[in-house]
Amino acid sequence: SPIYIHDEISGYLVKLKLGKTPKNISNNLNYLDNIITNNMKMNDIKRKVAKISNSPSSVLITGETGTGKELLAKAIHYSSNRKDNPFVPINCANIPETLFESELFGYEEGAFTGAKKGGKMGLFELANGGTIFLDEIGELPMYLQAKLLRVLQENVIQRLGSINPIPIDVRVIAATNQNL
């Protein structure tokens, strides 16, 4: 379903239900062709994925655990004009809250005790030109939601300890099994 803000599509919402998910699909294959189904609703989802794949809009995928949310995110990415660029999946539930910001946005040398010499590139920078998949987005700490919103609005990130903004071109696909 398209999400409209001021009469413009600003994103999409896709909801999945538990079912069988194909396993071991290579990144080099067309994901849509490998989602084999004769279910009308799933075929409708495949048509919508094909329609939205080249849109720059962010996408939120909702559905129960095990319904194939990451498979759908990969189908969107690998059906898009970004398919030759990185697909960076992140499980937000697996990153300790104290490390979220440095993992997502990176840091400069000396930004904190234990920071690597030369600093570290963040996952958003690694995904530049491609897609970042934020799985379990409902686990993202509240203070980072404001920073993520700024990234979505301005298309820039700022490493911890830096005053220099870094422009990025990243499509965000998020997924959750929670009611946000």
C-alpha cells in the first residue's frame, strides 16, 4: 500500500503472512522469478514489488516472524536499478544499544575510548548507492529514530566525533513484526 504525505508517495507498506519461503536463492538471480506461487495475493505482491523497485522511496515491510520479509527486501533491491550496488542487511535486535550509532554512522579516530585508529566507516556508508535493510526496526532506540529521520530527509550522515556531513545515496527498506 502506498503511503502518501501531501499527495505524494513517500513510501510503501507491505504486510506478509506466514507461509513457505524459498531457501538458498543466490544474489545473482532474479528474486521475483524465484518466488514461485500460485497464490493470488502473493502474485499481487510480486507485481507491486516490480512496480516500486525503481522508486527511491523508503519501504516498510510488516509481517510475522518467518514470513520472508528479508526475501521481499532482497527482491525489491535486486529488481531495482540499484541491484549492482550493495545490499546491507542489519538486524537491529542484534546490535547492543550502546553500539548502534557507531555501527550505523561510523566514527572518527579518537571519537571514544577504544575507537580504531583511522576511524570506521558506518553501515550507511557501506550501503552507499545501494540499499540498507533495517530488520526489526522496532528495536531501534528512540534517540536513533530522530537521527535516522534526519538521514532520510537530508541524505547525509555524520560520523561520531566528526563535524563534516557525508552525503549518501541509500534506499532504506525496513521490516518489523511489531505494530509500530
